[in-house]
Amino acid sequence: MDTVVENAVDADLAADLAAAALTLARRFSAGGTMWCVSPAWQPHAQHIAVEFVHPVIVGKRALPAVALTGPDLIDVVRVSVRPGDIVIAVADSADADVRSIMRRASAWGATGIWIGNGVRPAAGAADHVLWLDDPDPRIPATGGFVLLYHVLWELTHVCFEHPGLLNIDDCAGETCVVCSDEGRLAEVVAASSEHSARVRTAEGSESIETSLVGPVDAGDLLLVHAGMAISRVEEEVSSS
């Protein structure tokens, strides 16, 4: 086996894989679908989908996973995902489409998982980052990425074997002490008027007041609190 693969998973990455697997198991258990993308390496997106839909071990459940490929990938993901879904991407940190998809995932109510190597994405770029720090450009073809999503698949099924792990403690009521002052990410669907817009959030579609941030356009990202846009969210621009 290639030494890149042999030495791929250290303690930190193992912990990241375990956390991502638990999230996946909970999302699948609640009825979520996993959408797989890899703009530069489309076979990886297809391979992940096959790995989860057609388990190689008899008795393991088939899990809903779909590869999304082709042009206009952000729009394709946008119309595909629903609250509770997962978007998993294989790409380097400079991939503009994947950066935008991961940035918008929370507004769509989806969980983002990003697999890659080399320079890491900015902190908070995705819910789960599974990264090989080695910048070797051969890694996409050596099996390192395949190892990561195969281990992710295995750990997800380990979680299924312990049903108690799949219970999620949601906030009770509409005035959660933890969440009440927290802005939510929203993506503008359309401007309704000069001071209002229709947006998409993890809770669904809603109308908000936009007078604090000024005119908005479809696709803009906003932070929303108590039915009002309180600031704009700028997407990270690649330095390359």
C-alpha cells in the first residue's frame, strides 16, 4: 500500500472522522440524503455515492447517496438539498464552487463535509473537514481520499449499531436560551420590495426585513435575527 495512504490517519483525523460519522448516522437515521460533489475529480463523487448505496458487506443497510456532477454545480446542489441532508465534497481548498456550497449549506439546512489535502480551508468553512495535510498532488489518485470516505462509511455503520448515539437533543420551545441571540444564515431567494426579501434558511422559506443591509439580490448571504437581516456575509475569495 502507498505510504501516503498508510500514514494518512493520525489521531486528530481519526477524531474528525468519528465526529463526521456520528453526524452522518444521525442525519441518515432522521431521513436525510447525502449529496456527493467533486468538481475536479468527479469519479470520487460517484465512488462515495456507490459506497453508501451499495454496501460491500452483507447485512449493512443501503443509504441514500447521490452524486451531483456537471456544470452549474452550485445551482444543482441548491435545488437538490433539503433540510436535514448532507453535502459531502472532495476538493482542494481553492475550489470556488465547493467553498460556496459549503458556505451556503447551513442556510439550506444541510450539513457540510469536506475532504481534501494540502492547504486547509479557512476555519469554519464546513461542518466537518477531513483533511490530509500532505500537499502531494498525486494524493487524489493514490487512494488517500478513498481511504477517508471508506473509513467514514464503516464508522457510520458502527454508529448504527449503537442506537442510543442517534438521539439528538433538540432545543425545546421557541425561546432557547442558547440560540435566542444567535443570527441564522440565510440565502436570498428574491427581493420582495426595497426593504424586504424572501430567503431560505434551515427552517425553510421566510420573509425578512432588509432595511439594515440595503438592497439585496438573489443568492446573497445574510445573517438574520428576529425576522430582520442584521448583516451581510461575504464569501471568502481565493488568494490564488
